[in-house]
Amino acid sequence: MGNKTPITVAHGDGIGPEIMDATLKIIQAAGAQIEIEQIEVGEKVYLRGISAGIEPSAWESLRRTKVFLKAPITTPQGGGYKSLNVTTRTTFGLYANIRPCVSYYPFVDTKHPKMNVVIVRENEEDTYTGIEYRQTQDMMECLKLISRPGSEKIVRYAFEYARSNNRKKVTCFVKDNIMKQTDGLFHTVFDEIAKEYPDIENESWIVDIGSAKLADTPEAFDVIVMPNLYGDILSDVAAQIAGSVGLAGSANIGEQCAMFEAIHGSAPRRAGQNVANPSGLLLAAVMLLVHINQPDVATKVHNAWLRTMEDGVHTYDIFAEGVSKQKVGTREFADAVIARLGQEPQTLSPVHYSSAPQQVTEKTVRPQRPKANKELVGVDVFLDWTAGTADQLGELLSTLNHDGLELTLISNRGARVWPNGQPETFTTDHWRSRFLSQTPITHAQITALLQKVSEQGLDFIKTENLYNFDGKAGYSSVSGA
Ligand code: NAD
């Protein structure tokens, strides 16, 4: 073996130190060539008054090694503490969250004995950018942002993951029948990139019926790629129905750095008793070994672990009379896995890792693409207004038409209320008025319009410019329109 790869390790809180010791012992016994840099994160750091739960010096280690094996941490009760995961994800641009959800039937009980799904969740965009506003007495807003490079990175990663893990199909979950611009872009990018991987089957589902199918027939899926919010929810659903939440690991992959962890928490009530199951962290460490290009060690560890599960050597959390043979503690479980290094499972399918997925870089997601011709053709002016009916507002705003920029409609919560609104439509204090022009306009026309809106005593709370891109509307039409 060549040089050792430095990795940053945090032992975390609660059961963290025990499951980390067990994990490191197993992978080192399997021949992992790693050099451990230990850092402290979590409760003690938070309680020292560091709101991110990680010391600045620990960042240096992560910058150096670019690989992070993290045990679960306890977030202290009370406000003011920032999530360490969110901080790490945003600081290092960890754009992909990978969560294999596998059932180990008949050794771990599940309704879905054949399930073997990997959820690839976009990790930086969507409604998770934290851009939210209160706009009126009654209305809150959260911005959903989906970018082309963000979508290209995650979709390409999903196909690269499928290819390097010998998986046959990548499925995309979106809601682009409703969110035609944002989810529509994600879907378009999926279709474009799928063409570059003719060896891998591809398909798309609307997220609602796709989720129903996933919950009912998970064996119909292989790799599923999705935007952040759907991925957040469905990766938990998938792990749960596989019957193995306590056994699942996850990887957070970025261009700069990658972080590997179990999906469960620090289980403080179980801490220090040598009872916790180290499997989730161990399977995360297996993904780490593939990532640092030690696929043979990863294969050896994973197969020995599968064999241990098969042999009925189980920790308390999965111990079941009739199936399990021996109830063991954390350390004994680690020793049982070590004793099986070199063996393969006999009922469950053995795994074989060959290479890490090709890294997706800034370059691969920014190929030369002709720049679209962008024309400003109008503006949506959002108003906080409670002084009357939709028709009255329409009448008032129509008086502001000027220079070709004309009020074309008003909507409330997306439903058209002017012109020709329906009397049944419920309205709030949050109105959108759309001013459009037949020909391109300038910013000056918009500011002149806003000046007039303001002079009418109307409170405009925000505006959205309306652009055409290569002659195609870059904004949604309005329901009821
Ligand atoms: P938890 O996952 O720690 O525990 C849920 C249940 O599962 C408990 O009954 C626990 O005993 C059991 N359990 C979890 N992991 C186990 C294991 N490896 N072996 C055996 N049993 C296990 O969730 P929680 O109780 O909601 O949270 C406890 C703490 O963990 C909180 O402070 C929370 O903020 C933190 N947490 C951290 C992370 C992380 O660091 N990534 C994730 C989730 C929760």
C-alpha cells in the first residue's frame, strides 16, 4: 500500500466516541491506509460559546484533509446554536447528500425485503437557502432557488455514482407540472445529462406519485436524484421503510471536501454503556474508503459486516428472538466484524467496490452554452393592501399604465382576481399586479411606475422583473388566467 491518506475525525457526543472507536478499529484492522487528525466538535464546543460547534482550528484540519468522518453530536437545548451540519455543508459546498437505503431481510425485519435504493439529494439549493421574508401582516415568503449549475452538479453526480457502483437506473423526482420554472429546469437538466449515460436507464416521476410508489414498491427503484426538500423528506422515508434507520450511513460530497456520518443522532441515554450499534457510522466509513480510493478495503469491511449481520451477531437495537443468535455490545460487535474480515455473506448479496464516482467539478458543469437573449418586458409589483376589492385595486392600478407598460392582471396567492375574477376566490392582504409591455422596456420605466405606485399611497413590498429569454417567457403564467 502507498502513502496513508489523512482524514479528519470527530468523536462527537453521546454514543459517538464508542461507535467511532469501533468503526476505526474495524477499518484499520481491514487495512485502511489512513492517518487520523482528531478534532473536537459538538456539545462541549457549543457550551464554550462557539455557536457553530466547531473551533476555527478544526476548520484548518478539514481544509487540509478534505475528508471528514463525523460521529453524531448533541445540540444543546436552547436557542442560538447553529447546526454544525449546515455550517459544514455551506462552508465547503457539500452539494450532494448520498444515502443508501438497503434492507437486510431476513436478518432485519422489513416490509420490503428486496429494497436497495440510493437517494441522491441536492444539498445547497431549493427552499433551503434560508431566504425568507415576512411581507405583510398575513403573508410569509420563502424563496425556492434552483440553478442550472446546481442541478447539473447533482444530476451528473447521480449518474457518475450509478456508473461507479454498477447501478442500472437513475430516477428523477420533481414537481414540474406545478413548478415549471424551478423543477422544470431540474427535469430538463436531468433529461440532457441522461443522454450522456446511455448505459444507464433513466426515468422521471412526479414526486407525489413517485413517493407513493417508493413507499409501496421500493424495489422498482435504484438511484433516485431529487431537489433538496423532496430529498430531505424521502431519504428519511426510504431509510425507515428499509427497516434500517440505525444501520444507515450517509455521505455529503463537495468539490472541496466530503463528510461521512451515520444518519442517527447521539442517543445520549445509551452513552457510555457499550450497547450502541456502530453500523451506521461503519457504513459511512465504507463510503469514505471508496471516496479516498481504497475500494478493496471498503469491500472487505462491508462484506464482513454483512456476514456478521447474517450470523445473527446483533446489538440490542436490532436483536430479535428467533433471528438473532447473539446479543453483543459495541466492542464485541466490532470484534465480530473483524473476525469475519475476508469473508462474504452467503444469503445477502456481497458488495464489490471498484472506484469512486468521478468528481464533478465547476468545469464539468459550465460547458460553453450560447447565452440566451434576455429582454426586460414587464414587472410584477407585489402590494400589501387591505383597502378594498380586487376590482377596486384593478381600477386604481390601471390609471398608472404608461409608456406601453400596462396592468394585465392581478392575482392573490397565485389565483387571478382581476380582470374577471370569481367572487368565490379567497383573498389575503398580499396582491401581485402584473405590468407587461409588448416591446422591451428599461429599468427607468419600472422605477417611474413604482414612483407612481408610491404616490398613490400603495405599499409595494417587492417587485419581480419579467424577462423573456430568446423570446420565451421566463416567468410563470397565472392560474385562472
Ligand atoms: P437519536 O438518533 O440519537 O436516537 C433515537 C433513538 O434511536 C433512541 O432511542 C436511541 O437510543 C436509538 N439509537 C440511535 N442510534 C443508535 C445506535 N447507534 N445504536 C443503538 N440505538 C440507537 O435521536 P434523538 O434522540 O432525537 O437525538 C439525540 C441527540 O442527537 C440530539 O441532541 C440531536 O440533536 C442529536 N442528533 C445529531 C445528529 C447528528 O449529529 N448528525 C443527527 C440527529 C440527531
